[in-house]
Amino acid sequence: MSEITDFDALRRALAENSEQPEGPARNARAEQLLAEAERLDIPLAVIEALGHQLKVYNYSSEKDKMFVPFARLLRMWDERPEDFDAYETHSLYWVFKWMSAGMLDQPHIPLASVEKWLGEMERRYRLAGYSERAVRSAEFSVAAHIGDVARAERAYAAWLAADRDRMADCHACELRGQGAWQARCGRDAEALRLWRPVLEGEFACAHEPHNVLASSLAPLLRLGRVEEARAHHLRGFRLVRSMESMRGAYADHVEFCALTGNEARGLELLAERPAYFTDTGHPRSRLDFLAVVTLLMDRLTELGHGGQRVPGPAGRTWTARELAAHARAEATELAERFDRRNGTSAVGDRVRARIAQRPLVDRLPLGVRTVRPAPAVAPSPPAAPAEPDLPALLAEARRLSDTLRPQALEAWAAVARAAPDGAGLTARDRAEIADHEAMARGPEGLELFERAAALYAEAGDPGEALAARARGAYIRALTGEPDTALTTVASLYDEALALYADEGTAVRQTASVAMSRARVLVRRVHETAGGGTGDGRGQEFEEFTGPGSGEAAADTGQAVAEAEAAVREVLALVDGHGGGDVRLAARGAEAWAMLGELAGVTGDAGRAAELFRRAAAAYVAAGLPWFALEYQVQVAALAHQTGDLAGAEAALRAALEHGAPYVEPVGRAQLHLQLAEVLGGRDASGEAAEHALEAAHWADEAGESGTLGAWARHQLGGYLLRRGRYAEAAEVLESALADLCADTHGDGTVVQARWWLGDCLGELGEHRAAAEQRLKAADLARHWPEQQDHATLAHLAAESLGSAGLTAEADRAYARAGELWRALGNTPFLVRSLRARAWLALDGEPGAADAHALMTQAVRECEAALAVAQEADREELATELGGTYRQFAELLARSVSEEAEEAEESEEAEDPAVRAAFEAALEQMTRAVAVFATLGAAGLHLRTGAELAAGRLEADLGRPARAAARARGVLAAYEGAGETDETVLALREEAACLLEAAQEQAKEDAERG
């Protein structure tokens, strides 16, 4: 780590550390940076480093360390305020609030000191000209904590009444606190009302909606809104899972599990955060955590599982009954410390009430994620010593590698770092270090394999020396030297067999050589088949990624036969020798997988899937479920290729079950995304959305937000759109589009995301924004050989532009779409674009003349297409032609409607131009009736609708008898029809109204005549 030599470098380092995960490592780096800042002899540098240190302490489990850097900052301010720039001045006043809350959370700090600090905060804020809002909020926190309800209510009211200024907490944080008070007072509905803007994304910050989602769980359950509670748990837990400072919110999620029949999931949550049992830097959140641990353990004991082993504090194993007693005692003691400090029983009362809660739901299914059984023994935390000695490192590395744990490579790297010159190590130790470093380096580790082999030989293990050289031979095959590799490994195999026959080595080493030989031969199959894929690293390389996809191959019978024979030799060698040797069991499992790979190469997908399933089962049986994952993914891929979505789904679910706890975040994201796509293909968009959300979360955890994370959000947006959750989908898609790019994700993905976003925005009434997205998508699609999407997007963009009132832009977009539809030979959509332009022209500057011309063109295009159409296309074109005649009639009538209304209101003589327009409209509507009539029963509603429209025109032209005749014709058409069809009922009612109006008009005409 380079030394900080100037202020800019310090600022860069501070910024980099701010981006690191919360926890001791970030805190330690902040302490180092403060020391570096002090060496610069620049007051502002020290101020910024102190502010950074204070911030990282606040957002960690070491909140109790905040007070020292703040006290120093405050002293520096009092002595030389001119050393602070505007930002640091603001920050200093801002963290006064943190100090108030921080003191309250530490029971060893006297209440008098807390109150004194509150007064100091009020004085300084008043002198600085700030509002009382932040001060009253802090006072409310004190009063609420100690149980002084009257004072809390007064402070709460004063908090809300004071003006918001730069010192006020963000809206999201304020609403969280206000809602929490309402919930504590039993006003759950009011709490959720206050939280709604945060939950819906209107207000957010670094820790919201994380806290609000957690806080909302119990109120939602109490109100019976269980589906919302379920959704908030799934969404919220993902947010707090990786944030060390959110133990209180984490506790809310454990509590949710205890109250909803999801006790097993609650145990999973406890297992993920063993440090939460013992971290003492923030006693208040520790008290929350211990209280819900007691609640959960009591529930398990009540259900008859008091003897079940559960995760607990490190150093021993725990049963649920034992942990309940321990957590209750710890929580009680800690609550008593708070109450002694406060002089009330408020904290203890709340803790006792929380522990005594009863389940609110017998069993609330959590959906897509199947809760795994609770571990038999709580996972051990990392080794306690900060710097383990060399023997301990060696022992741990051997334990991990002997059991094929994924962390083995790093463990051996730690050994190498602890003894860089090899001092204190045996030849065997050095051999294993070199061997594992070679595995980690892959193609760059060839020389290290040879070095490892020499050291194994020096250590008196010739079999392991042969195995190391065989591993090197396989790497050589991967680097483009298959023939050399095969010659080498064949010789090594012969030596190994001879050595084994003479009892000069064990079956493990012999199987290792045999497996390397099989891998080389399988690799040759891929080369022969032209695939050249799959680095095929087996479990010896610890980060096993599985074989290739079993791609179809040409005639490679001889290569396949030789490879299969070699694989079966591995099986024969390890058969009956597994016992407790995990490595031999893994050799057998990998051999079955390799046979599956070979079956795939020969095109036998069914056999390949069967063998991959067998391999996965063998890994699971051997206690190596993380290796099963890749073969379950292979099964899923094969099932997907054959259209077996149910099989693909089952395999992916198994992969998640077996591999999710062990796979890196990026792999976990990929698994969830694959399952989401399969579920989406099966129209299970709700579950698909939840898995896509998981995928996005894990991609972000992996630092892949801009790549895999963007793709996951893109998919999630599509699933949410399917479910009609337009606002949420729009937010997700906008987030995705910030990272999606054609070079990385393909222009098809970008087009689809903008298309979906345009659909969402249109549904939300944001038509201008919808048009922007659709135009951008259309611009990308215009380069595609197939222009259907380009035309559709141009048409949709025109619709949005029209809805946004951008008439000229809409006309240009419709014209562009029309040209594309014409080129594609799609007459129906060409006609629709012309009709849309006609309506735009009527309402815009071009006026009626242009509108008539465009509608006339639409009629001609449709008539011409219908005249030469194939039988299969005639119904669609006839429907389009009838619709065009009707719209032409409506357009003609509307073009003179204002003049007609003015004449009617003034009782002037009818304008001949108006009457001529109505006659022309009637002629077009009559044509529509005739065309719809040719469609028979399929066109009945269209025909009767046009008949009624024609009847209204007849009435407008002063022909009530003809209007009545058309109305009677419609009623006759539906005589005897059922009474449940809403369309029929509406048309009947309309016809009856027209008939009544026509009869009334005829009567009036007769009276006048």
C-alpha cells in the first residue's frame, strides 16, 4: 500500500475506502488514513480524515468509537474554525445528531451526559442559525427511549412543526422515525401511511428503504397484510444482508421468521451473522438481536425442537433450549443496564414484550426460495487470532484441500505469504504450496507443477509427483498442445500403474493421474469435434467450473471411445475405495460427469442429462454439494434445449439449493437469472420477478452492476411489466438502462429495455418520456436486417407523441412507420398509420383537406390489397377496410361538427357544406356496414356498431324513419341473444335509445308538418 504524499492522494484514498464494505477492515483503513493525514501537516486534511473515520465507525459494528474523533473535531473547530471549509463545517454540525443517538445507545454513558449534550447541540445550532427541527428530533429520541411518553409526544409535535433546513435528516430517515413511533404506540396503519413514500421509492438514502422495509414487517403482519409483509421481507433482507451496521433491521427479519412459521429460515439468518451475537460496539442493536434470538429459540422449543442444534456464539455448539436461556440472560442483563442508566423500566418492558410475542401467521410461504434445513452445528467464525502462526495456517490449508473446500487455494496462498522464503517448511509443505499455486495460476503455472513434482519426490512421495506432472500435462492440453500432453500423460499413467502395483503409491495418487489422462482425452474429443471449449478444470483446481456444454460433434467415434475407456478406468480404480476419502468420491463423481459430457458430444442429450444427474448426486452424497451445482446447470441447459422447461426448472432449483451457499456472488446471480428466465418461459412471471431481483442483488454484490446486474434488472423490469406493476417496472428499467450498452449486452437487449420502458411510461401517462424511449429504440433497430421491430417501434413512438400533444413530431413518426410497413408488405399497419396521420391532420394546421386525402389513401391501400389478397388474409384486410370506412365517416362528420353545432344553436338554416359532409360520412359508414356484413358472425358486432353510427347520421340529416329502421335492424340482429354478453347489452341499449330518439323526432316533424 503506497504512502500518502499529498492532499489529493489522501482524498482519493478516503473516497476509495468509503466504497468498501462496512466492517472492521474499512475502519482500520480509516485509522491508517488519519495517521497519513497527520503526516501531511495540513489541518483540513486531518479534519477530512477525522470526518471519514467518524462516518465509517457510525456505519459499522464499532459505533462506540465515534466519540473520540468527534471530540477532536469539535475541539479543532472551537480553536480554529477557519481551518474548516464549507463542506466540513456542514458535516461537523450534521454529525451532532449522530453523537446524540450514539450516546443514547451506549448504556455506560450517563443520562445526564446525554441531556447535557442535547443542550449543547441546541445551543450550537441556535448560534449557527439552524432550525430546531433536528434538535427536537434528537430530544424525541431521548424521551422515547427512556419511556417518557408525554415528553416524547411534545418533542414529536415540535419536531414536525419546526422548519426543515440543511440540518434536518433526509425525508426518508425522518419518515422512518415518525412511523416507528406510531407503530410503537399501536397505530400500525398510520405508521404504514407515513412510510408509504419511502416504500414506494419517493424518498430514499443509503439506509432507506432498508430500515423501513424491516420496520414494516410486524405492522403489516398485525394488520393481516401478509403478502406485503412477505414481499418486504424478501426485498428488505437482501438490502441489509451485507451491511454490518444494520443489526437492528436484521433482527426485525429474524423476528418476522419467528412470527410467520419460518423458524428454519430464521436459523439460516442467524447462521449468516455469527458476529451479531457478540459484537459489542452498538449495545442497543445487540439488545434487539438478542431479544429476537430468544423469541425464535422459544418458538423452536415450543414446537418440540428444543434439542435441535442451532447457530449461536462461537466456541461451542448450541441447542435451541440452551441458546434461548443464554440469549434471554444476555438480553435481560443488557436491558437492565439501560434501565439503570435511564431510571425507568421502559427498555426492559419493551424487550420482555418482544420476547413474549405469539406467531401472527401459522405459516407464511416465502415463495421462490426453499428454506434449507438448519445446520447441525453453527458455522465457525474465522480464526480468532489476527495473524495465525504457520503451523495453524498449514493445518487449515490441509483441512480445506483434503475436503476439497472452495477456500483451499486461498488458504495455501496464505501459507505461502506467511513463509515467503520457505523457512520452517518441509519439502512436502513446499510441494503442496507450489502445487496449489500452479492450480490457481492455470496456464501460467506449468513450471510450478514441475517444481511441485520435484519437491514431492524429495519428500518421498513419487505417486504425488506423478500426479503433479499429470496435472501439468492437462494444463498443457488446455494451452493448445494436446498431442504433447497426451504423450506425456500416457507415460505418467503407465508409471503410476506400475508404482501402484508395487504398492509404491496409494489409490488416491493413481486415480489423480488417471483422471488427468481422462481429462486430456476428453479435451482431445472437443478439439476433434471442433469445439475447443471448456477448460474442464476438475476439483483439483478447487474453483471447478464443470465441463463444456456437450456440443454436437462430427464423427469423432475413435476419440470418444478412447476418452470413455479412460474415464471408465478411473471409475474402476476408485470403485470400492471411496470410504471416507472425499477425493476418491469426487473422482468418481467427476468421472460420471465426464461420461455425460462425452454423451453430449455424440448428440445423446438424454443420456448426458442422466449422467450429469448421477454426477451431481454423487457429489452431494460425498458432502461436496458445491461441485454438484455445475452439473445441475448442465442438466438444466440440456432440458432447456429440448423444450423441457419443467426439467430445466427442477435442475436449476437443485443447483441453487446445493450450490448457492458456496458459489461466488456472480455465480449466484447467474443461477437466479437462469431460473427466472425458465419461469418466465412458463408464464410464472411473479416467481420469475423474484428470482430476477435476487440476480440483480447478487450481481451488485459481485461488483457486476454494470454487466450482469444490468441484464438482471432488464429481465426483472420485463417480468414486472407482465404483472402490471408499471411504476416499479419503469424504475427498474431506467436503472438498467443506465448500464446497458450495445457492445456489452447487445443492441437487442437495449432495444427491448427501451421498448418495455416506453410501455410502462405510456401506462403511467408519461407520454413524452414514452415517446423518447420508443424513438431511441427505433433508432437502434433501424440498422437491423429485419425491420419489423423498427416499424413497430416507430409506430408506437408516433402514438406516444400524439398522446403527448406533439402533433408534427407524431406525423413524422407515423410517416416513417408507414414507409416501413409498406416495405414490409404489411398493409393493415400501413393503413393504420395513414388513418392516424389523418386524425392528426384534422386536429392540426394541415386541416380537413389533408385529413381527407390521407384517409382516402388509406381506403385505396386497403381496397387494393384486398383485391389481390390470399384467402387467409382476406378477413383481416376486410376488417381493416371496414374500420377505415367507418373512421373516414367519423372524420368527415367531425370536420364540420363545430359548424353544425353553431348552426343548431343559432337556429340558422343548415349550411349546404355541412349537409354535404354528413351525406359523405353516411356513404362511408354504409360502406363499412356492407364490408362488415361479409364477415358473417365474426363481424356481427362491427356491423351493428356501424349500423347505429349510420343511424345517428340519418337522424342528423333529418331522416328519422331511416334512423329508426337501422335501430330496429340492430335489435333484430340480437333477438334471442343471451343477457350476459356486455357488448350485446350495450349495443341493444344504444339501439333502443336511437329508436326512441328517432320516433320522437318523427313525431316532432309530423307536428310541425
